[in-house]
Amino acid sequence: MSQSKLITMDEFTIQETRKFPQATGELSALLRDLGLAGKIINNQVRRAGLADILGQHGATNVQGEEQMKLDVFANDTLINILKNCTECAGIASEENDDHLSYEDTYSRNSKYVVLFDPLDGSSNIDVNASIGTIFAIYRRVSPLGEPCTQEDFLQKGRNLMAAGYIIYGSSTMMVYATKLGVNGFTLEPAIGEFCLSHPNMKCPEKGKIYSINQGNSVKYDEGMMSYLTYCMESNKEEGRPYSQRYIGSMVADMHRTLIKGGIFIYPGDKSAPKGKLRLLYECNPMGFIIEAAGGRATTGSQDVLDVQPTELHQRVPIFIGSKNMVDKAMEFVKTHQAVS
Ligand code: FDP
């Protein structure tokens, strides 16, 4: 950390809020509560191997995937913390079929709703690789005082007020973006506080890493295949071949992409034209963060943040990361779209 004084996330958020005289402090409070949930989940993630908590929970989630115990714990933690805070009218979780409207008076009068993927990359828990929590915050569109409705959650990513993630990696970090920019806070375990460690994060315009599940390439279309060939070709001036890195945990792959630059792709393919990743819980929050950091996020046909969601668990293809690399990938994808 380069600054001489530790700045906690709460201090930082309050300072930022002061730039808006009309701000009520609710968004800062919500971010603090999400940080608190992150610390509780972190505590459990760190003990995963010890607490005999590894293994399948037995149930399957709405996507038909097996849930693991930690997913359930993380989901319950977020639901309860946001229910008991006074700034959240309701939530939608990747692990739940429908949104949840909090019915108490405080919640009904709150202006924000939160969407989250409680523990993304959970297939990595068994192998002790980085996983994370992703969140997205919208201002509700339904009237204050009423229960929140599905329309509050089915908003374009462009309407996001804030989005972020908590990565449970070699250290634990919370990164969040508002329209003012992106900042990263590392958990200082000695005092249990997230402290500003990565101010004003910018995604480099160009990188040297492409990140994709290349094992699926037999299902990719020609545009995708020719882009992969381009990544692997030798061109000294342009710094190719690029390195291939794929953890298979979106938070971890995106954290690297944000810091080092590069491109992360989860394309549509012959068996899943819309890809795998969820618009509301993964692609929109990551798209918002990367755009706020100067990068680009597209589905291949439009900016991710411009997609009008029609259902809570909708999936979209995604190309995200350094602006120049996403632009280049689009040249290949669009050429193929034009000829097919
Ligand atoms: P996981 O299934 O482990 O939860 O959307 C979930 C996700 O992980 C992302 O975090 C990750 O980027 C992607 O799936 C990995 O999918 P593949 O195994 O198909 O590459």
C-alpha cells in the first residue's frame, strides 16, 4: 500500500458520498453491509477444509447445478444481512428461483434492491482456488412503501448504481464500482477492516492474456475459432501469441483481467447459444465494473449493459476486458456474423 494512512472502506465511501450533497448515505450503508456479509463469508471460506464443510449439499439450484454447502451459507448470510439492514427493499440471488421482497416497514421504504451471486466459481472450492461473491445494486422503480417487484430487478445494467465483488483469494479483497470509478480494498485481518489498497483502478487498454474454456472450442463458431487462432499466432510487434489463463472462476479471472488487462470470453456455442454466464448476477456487475475502469463488455452484438433483461436467470455470451482486445475480438466475431 502506497498511502501513508490506512483508509478503511467505510471512511472512503463516506468521503465519496460527500461529493453529492443530496446523498442520504443509504448507498454507503448498503456497501458497508455487503462488506460485512463478505467478512462473514470469508471467515467460513477460510475454514472450509477444517470445518468439514466441503462437499455437495445434495440440493440442486434453479440452474440445475449441484449446490455446495458454502453456497448455501453465503446465500443465507447475504439474505439475512440485507433483510436486517435498513437500506434494501429486496434481493434476487442466483441461488433462488424468484426475487425476495422484504416486508418490514424500513425495507419497504428503502430505495435500493440488490442482486447477487453468493459464491461464484464454487466448483473451485474443493481445490482451494479463488472464488468470490458478486453483487449489483439498483435503485428500485416500484413505489416506496410498497413491496418491491420483479421490474426492480429486470433493469438494464446501464441503470446500476454500484456493483462489485469480494474475492476470496490469497488475500480477501472487495472491489466496487460506482459511476465515479473503481476502487479495491484489501481485508486487513488484524483489524477486520477492508482498507483502500487499489485506488482508482483502470483496466489496461491492452493485455497479453486471453481467458476462455478452450476445451469447448469444438462447439465454437468460425468467428470464435479464427479469433483463437489469432491469439495463438506469433506476431512479435503485437506481443502475440498471447498467454492463455483460465481459472474457471469468473471473479478470479476477471480480477486478473481488471488488474493486468486481457480478455475474458464465455461465448455462446452450438449447444448453448447464450453461453453459460448469467446477465444479472455475473455479466452486468462485471460489465459495469470493467466499463467504469475504462474497459469494454459486449455480448458480441451489443454492450452487455444495454441488454434489456426479460428473466431473472437469463444467460448471455460475454467478451469482456481491455478495450482494444475486445474491439479486436469483435472484428472476428462480426466478420463471421456478416458472412453467415
Ligand atoms: P462455477 O460453475 O464454478 O460456479 O457461472 C459459474 C462459473 O463457475 C463461473 O464462475 C466460471 O467463469 C464459469 O462458471 C466456468 O464455467 P466452465 O467450467 O464451463 O468453463
